[in-house]
Amino acid sequence: MSLLVLAGPARAVDSARAEIERLIAASGADVAVAFRTLDGHHELLLQPDASFHAASTMKVPVMIELFRQAKAGTLRLTDQVPIVNEFHSIVDGSPFSLDPAEDSDHDMYARVGSRMSYRDLCDAMITVSSNLATNLLIERLGAANIQQTVDRLDAGGMRVLRGVEDTKAFEKKLNNTTSARALLTLMWMIAKGETVDRQSSDEMIAVLKRQQFHDRIPAGLPSGIEVAHKTGEITRIQHDAAIVYAPRPFVLVILIRGLDDAHKGAALAAAITRVLFDDSNAALKRPRYD
């Protein structure tokens, strides 16, 4: 287990570090944590560069690329996109379809044969984690373009190769992956208005605030605190990446793998969040020496 404290007085995070290490050890999970206050004074990194299956956290860079292309004039967010359920494997270009039973958004499949705007597809991709909306966007935006934008933002620990349910790619271990540091970088730049421009970032934050799944980072916070976040979950994987608008705002990424019970993964993420919230909130009352 490798942990670095890279910013701010060590005393401000020592107790949080020890408690988080205790929680992780008790859980038996493999966990990466990346935390930074928006004032830039405190940062805590635990296994920040370890590679994890990205699950649905890869939808964050898809959203960023959508807004980048809209800003560049390649597309308009109001443009209407045909809704189909046929995609192409990155292995050999062969067609495949998504299984509605494997998607958290069943309603999208009733729309096949109709059209939706890029903006509405983005909303479905983030707020209810629609796989169908995600694949429609990736095929139109281009996975290579998404990756170029990720690399330009210095978040190369995120690798976006393909859409969802490309079985041939999965069998060849061609999966989307991420590190906690990469997601921290992307969420930080959204929070700071630096991914595309301030207006685009504000729109992305508004979408992330409409997220419908709240059992991880938000569950570890007092009620009433706004959170802009994206979860990711597959078998034995439970992730969350968030901008937390606490009295002392911060960005937090928690990547968890190895737990069969998703509820235990969610509870662990909430417990880690609670420790970091309590510590950073208490830091508001501490004297500063820097």
C-alpha cells in the first residue's frame, strides 16, 4: 500500500490516513483514493496510479469530449441522433447489440428508431448511466478523439478504448481502465472550468449533480451538501468520482475492487468519504502555518 501526502501540513491528514487505512484493511478490498481540496492546500493519494477497470467512470471523458467537439463546432448539442442498438467491435468491426437487462437505463431501448439530442444522450449517460446512450456517443465522437482529449488534459491513466459490451474486445482484455489520479485530474479540471471552458464545465457540473445513484460518496456526507459525481459498477467493482461542494469543497475519487457484495463496497466508499469530510471540515478551524 503506497500513500503520499503531497500538499498542506501533514498533521491535517495524518489522522484521516490512518483511519482510511484501517477501514480498507478491515474490508479486504483493493482500494485507491485520490482527494484534493479545491483550495489546493490538502491532497491525499492512496495507490493513485494503480490501474482499475474503469466501469462507467469512463463516461466522464466521453462527456468532456462531447463538449469539446461542441465548442469546436464539429457538432451542436441540439443535433438529433438516430437511436439504434447496433455497434461495432473494435476487434474486427463485427456488429453487436446491447442487452437491455444489463443496462441501468431500460427506457432508452423503447426509443430505438427515434432520435435524441446529443445533450439528452449525455444526460442519460451520466445521470442514469445509460450504456446505450454511451455507445451512441462513443461511435459518433470516436474513442481515439476521446483518448486524445484525456491525454491533452494530462489524465493518461484513463484509457478509453471502446464502448460497453464489446464481448470480443473483453475476451482479448481490451478494456477501458482508469487510475484514481486520472479521474481526480478530470474532475478537478471540470470543477476549475479548465476542460473546455467555464461555460462547458458549468454545464457538465449541472449534469453530474443530477446523478441518480447516491449510495457511495454522497452517502458519507451530511444531508444538503451538493455533489457532482459519476459512479461506476460491474462485478466486484464499485467506484465513485465526485466534486463535493462542502464548506471546504473538494474532489474525491474512490476506486474499489474485490468485494462480491456491492453494498459493502458502497458502505466502504461512504465511510472513507465521511473520514475525509470530517477532517477537511475540521481543518477550516485549524490555524494555518503555510
